[in-house]
Amino acid sequence: MTFNHEPAAQPQLRHVECPGASKSNDQTHRMAYWSWGDESDPRVLICVHGLSRQGRDFDALARMMSPHYHVVCPDVAGRGESDWLANPQNYQIFSYVSDMVTLMQHLRAARGATEPLSIDWVGTSMGGLIGLGFSSLPAEVSGARLRRFVLNDVGPRLRHEALVRIGDYLGQPMRFKDEQEAAAYLRSISPGFGPHTDEVWMALSRPLLRAAPDGEGLVLHYDPAIAEPFKTMSAESAASGEAMLWQVYDALTCDVLLLRGKDSDLLDEDTARMMTERGPRARLVQFEGVGHAPTLVSSDQLNVVSEFLRA
């Protein structure tokens, strides 16, 4: 791999080969990631997106932070430029954590590093849960130690009503005649993202689209099968995982910034407050007029994250 030593206005698309989800499954898949800034920079920022999104969601943040970090924004398996998984049941947090471990090994090898990397992590919704899972691994296994952690509108307790809302649209077979129709649909299912200009919304929407296989119109740029394991989640299963997530959260030793949309239906106020009082005692910042989840493109949101990471 040839290092890029200059911060760029646009990212480089890279790939890493990831093993199967279990030892009995030797089928590999490629995970794409968007690389910003100097790829030899020892300061590494990992930005991981939400359930049906992709790594280009972080363009604004990555562009701001790339003079100070090597910024790495993966497309989680099944999304964007990454491969789709042969077995939809592997669209699970533990599989994504495994892929992130492989990514860390890849980044370490590119640097010739023998010690675990020191990284910062920004995780939106699902990306925050992946970060929590990653943090539970010993640095000798994961290949990295978390220095600062931004949890974007997610915590150990997830409100079931929000999961049902997301499940209603996830994986639906949608087809659009053009980008404008697709952007309008994405806006209709994402009111929690808050207000955006048409130009900004199109920039957030365009990477989520690809040409339909038959060439007629556009479809969403993710594997519809990511919905299969998600739709089996019940209120009981969500509650059963809560105790484990609190245990992982309480064990965090890094600095934590918790972002919340004031109108979030996924992360309730009580959970956010508890996260400021236990474990790493996160610093909480809430944004008016936003639900689930802040998109990290407006200047107020970007400045909060930048100041925390660079403190």
C-alpha cells in the first residue's frame, strides 16, 4: 500500500479483505473504507455510520479533521462499496466488530506498527454500538486503544418504538426514476436528521444510490437483506442485551462525548442522563430541532465534535 501524505479535498477509496463470520465459514468479503488525510499519520480517527447509511456520511467531519488525523470511514459490510454477505444472518454487530479488528490489523501493517494503535472513534447509532463492541476487546486482540469516543445518539438502552419505525422502511424494494425522487423519499423517512438545505441533503443522499441492476432508474446502495436479522429483534431481545451494553459502557476508560438530538426517539433523556452519571461519565451535548440522529454536517455539530477530539 502506498501512503498518501497530503490531506485531500476528496477521499481515497480503499479495501480490506475480511474473514468469514466464523471459523467454519472461510468465505471472505471485502470491506471498503474512505481514507482522508495523511495515511501515515499516527493519529487515527475511525468514523462508523448508522444502520442503512455508509461512510460518505462523514465527508464534512472528515474534511475538517483530515489535517489533524488519518480519517478512516468504513462502509460496513452490505453497504456502499463493501461486499454483500452470503449469509444475511451475519449482518450482526459481532460480525462488524470482527471486520473492524481486521481493519486495525490492516492499518497497523501499513504503518509497520508493532504496538496497538491509539485511535479516536465517532459512531453514529449502529456505528456507536460497533464501537462499544470493539472497546470490549483487549488492545492486543483489537489492535487499538480508544483515546476518545463520540457516541452519536445511541446508548446501552434502545427504545423499541424507534427500532420498529426503522424496521418499517429498512430493506423495502424501492426504485426511483432520478436522484431528486430518491432524495425526497430519503428525506421522508429521516425527519429526525433535522433541517438541511436541498444541496446538503442531496450530498447526503447521493452516495446512498446506485443504478438498478437492469439499468432502469436508481435503487438504494445497500443489501436489502440487512433487514432480515434486524426485523427479528423484539422488545425482549433488546432488553436482554441492555445489561451487557451497560457493562461494556461502564468499563470504558476513555473520554466520551455523547451527542443527542433533543427529539430523539432512539436515545431517551433518562438513558442519556444515566450515561453522564456512570462509567466514563460522558459529556452530553444535545441539539435542538434534531431527532435520531444528528448528521454532523452543520457547523454547530461539527465544532462540538472537533473541539472534543482536539482537546
